[in-house]
Amino acid sequence: MRYVRLGSSGLKVSSVCLGMMSYGDPARRAWYLDEAAAEPIVARAVERGVTFFDTADMYSEGLTEQITGSLLRRLFTRREDYVLATKVYYPTGPGPNDRGLSRKHILDAIDGSLRRLGTDHVDLYQIHRFDDETPVEETLEALHDVVRAGKARYLGASTMPAWKFAKAQYLARANGWTRFVSMQPYYNLLYREEEREMLPLCADEGVGVIPWSPLARGMLAGTRERGGVRNTTRAGIDAFADQLYTDDDFDVVDVTRAVAAERGVPPAQVALAWLRSRPAVAAPIVGATRLGHIDDAVDSVELTLTARECARLEAPYRPHEVMPKG
């Protein structure tokens, strides 16, 4: 495992981040794993040096945070030995103030997350989306107060237009509030629209990029085939991926498989190695429901692609409509 700075901050994270969204209530989604099934997978990640874990308050209606906190307390002897990230924005209850980025919801939400996680602080507190219904100054000052209270060490953001992120960073700097050190965009070999504005902005601002769905919802790992073939339970019910991708995108998948075959590694390793070669990318957020997913993610850290291989992987890309940010 390698450990890298998260952007220009002093925080060191493993260059694989384990996304915890797959762990929750199987009655809600067929591909969720309960705590008992998740434990050996998370344990393998810890054994292989992963110290960075990402969750959110709305995953499985809070159960994912409970599972995350329970497992990490068992697998680590010291709280200082891992980096814990969670997110706020999406609904966590039925009330009108149980969502968004108002001061009220942020201050309530961080306390709820800490209670479920069983800790007195998170290392990275992220806004899951941008809230157009709340003045950004209100959001930024509330987040700053969360940091000042010691409930979060750093702030991050996720999935928003680059101009809104630039505005937030400017206002934070102008008012002396805590700035964001990370951005979590949807970014992979099949969806590269973030290269137009967000990635250059993050590189310029010293913001660490931690892409979610680095394997394009599993397509780059072989969960789908041309003609609508689905090879996993999740792929079979993933309507969002059906909106994002068409059979044309398999031109990129085919090249990924070809490069992987030449290297003698699984395609997932090639896709992750390519991501790490991109400007400002610190740690892809990898979901795992099998031990092999962990091994592929960690083994990819030692895989360095040549410039020619990267050019081959990038050549078949076709521009996509910008993914909805809501």
C-alpha cells in the first residue's frame, strides 16, 4: 500500500479508499451485505493496508454508518490509525429540515453520524451535493463551526458543477472559514467529463480528488456485456447505469480488457491504475463485496501504465452528457 497526501493538506490517506455503501440491509437492496458478511472483506482491506473509509449518513438509512463504526472499532486498536469520512445532504428523516445543507441540518446530522459511527469525530466531513435552497455562506459557516467544535478534522465536497465549487472555495477563503481539501466526483475511463473543469480546478487549488465508482458501476470489471447482458445482481437492477452508458462505451471496455490481458492482470486493476495517473487523483473509492475486489484494488497500486497504454485506453472515449448533479 502507498499513502499519499489528500491534496495540499497534511492528511495522509491510503491510495485505496474503501467505500462502505455496499454494507447495509440486504432486505433493502439484494446486493447489500450485512455486518457479518462485510467483516471478512473489511478485514482483508485492513490487512492489506487500507486506512481510508468512506460512508454517508443516508446509506441504508444510517445502518451503513453503524456497521462502519462497529467494524472499524474491532479491526483497529487505535482511532488514530484510520481516516474516516462521511457525508451530509440527502434526507435522513421525514421532516423538511432532515435534509439539505442548512445550519440546522448540518449540526443535527454531524451529531447523528457520530452517534451511529461510535466516535467523537470524523476525519473528513463531506457535503454529498450542493444545496441550491440554502445560502452557501450559511453552509460554509456551519461546516466551519463543525470543525472548530472538533467534530470533524477536514472538509470535503462531492459531485457538483465546478463553478459552484470554485465559488464555495472563494467564499471560505474570503471569510476565514475552513476550506474543502477534497472533491469526490463521478470519474472513470467511461465518464471523463470532469476533466473539462473540475479536475483542472482541483489541481490548481490543491484539492485531492477521490473518485467514486472508479470502475463505472462495475462495467470496467466485467459486470456487463454488449447487448444488455448482466453478470451480477447489482448490474441487473442498476437503472442509473442504463441511463449513463450504451453499447458504444464497450469500445473502451474492450481496450481495457486488451491492456489487462497483455499485462496479465484483471481489467479492474488497469482501470484503477489509469485513474491514479490522472492529475490531482489521490485515492479511488472502491466498493467491495468479495475478497477479490479488495485484492484487485490494492494490487493496482503497484501497476504503472506506460504513456502508450494510457493513450490506448483514452482513444475510444466518446463525450457524454454531463451527469445530473442532484
